[in-house]
Amino acid sequence: MSFFQLFALAVGAILAENLVLVRVLGVCSFLEASNDIKTGAGMGIAVTFVMGLSSMATYLVNFFLLAPFQLQYLETVAYILVIVGMVHLAELFFRRYTPTLYSSLGICFPLVTANCAILGTALLGTQNGYGFVASVVYGVCSGLGYTLAVILFAGIRRRLEFAEYPKSFEGAPIALVTAGLLALCFMGFAGLRFW
């Protein structure tokens, strides 16, 4: 892929094909981590880190193990095992080198393990036939798109604390309505084309 194609892939992964707001993957961790901007940013960093590593590792597993031996039917199981390993490595890395960020993330690492957006990114990279570099770019930029969505939503939820809305919308209903409106905004990028 050329640099221009990689750039288009990156912008598409962040905006036009945002995993949370357009493809609706990883919504549970998105809603859980968006209560606070700092927690959302930490969760986004962890997801981006794991998505980048797991995209790299799943491409290698597919290219060197699954495809040569005609084992593509084991793709999902193999990818889940790789992702669990990558989350564990990321947890060890954050615990050792950034203990303050690790302690602030708290419950985020178990949420990262169960985040279907990471598995979706790996599967989409394989299904779209991305090469190694394109797969890594897609994984990292999908994580950046997740981070952008979480931080924007956390900021909006912070503002909603002071907004007036009907009592029946308190809690989850207003969060879901707001997430839906934010998703509509991101779906506006679907027509984005590079020539």
C-alpha cells in the first residue's frame, strides 16, 4: 500500500468506520469508561496499545500458521487467545512502567480483555486482506478512533450533569440517546472520500 492509501485507511478507521459509533463494537467498555475524561483517556490508551499489538500478532498468526495449514476456521479462537495474551502483556507493561496510569485504569484491563472491538479489528483486518503494515495501521487507528469517541462522550456526559432533561431520562437513557446522537455525527463521515 502507498502512503496515501495508508493515510486514507487511517482516517477511515478513526472517523468514517469508527468501531464504537459506526460499527457498534465495544459499546459496554465505551459506556463504562466514559464517566470521566481521565478514565476514558486511560482506557483509550490501553485499547489503542492492545489493538496495535494484537493486530500485529493476529496478522502473523494468520499468515504463518492459519493460512498455510488451511486452519482459517480456527481464526476466532486463535485471535481470542492472542488478544488475551496481548492484554496480559499490556497490563504487565503498564504496571511496571506507568504505575500511576495503571492504578487509575482500575477495572479497565478486564474490560479491554472482553472488548469485542479488539477482536473485530483483528477479524476485519484479515477479512479485508490487509498486509502487515496496513493491518497495524488499521489496528492503531481503530484504537485512536475508540479513544476519540470515549473522550468526546465523556466530555458530553460531563456537560449533561448540568443539563435539564426529563426525570425519566436520568442515567442510562440519556447516555444512550447521547451516544446515538454522537453516532449520527460520526456516520456523517461515511461519505468522506480521498481522490
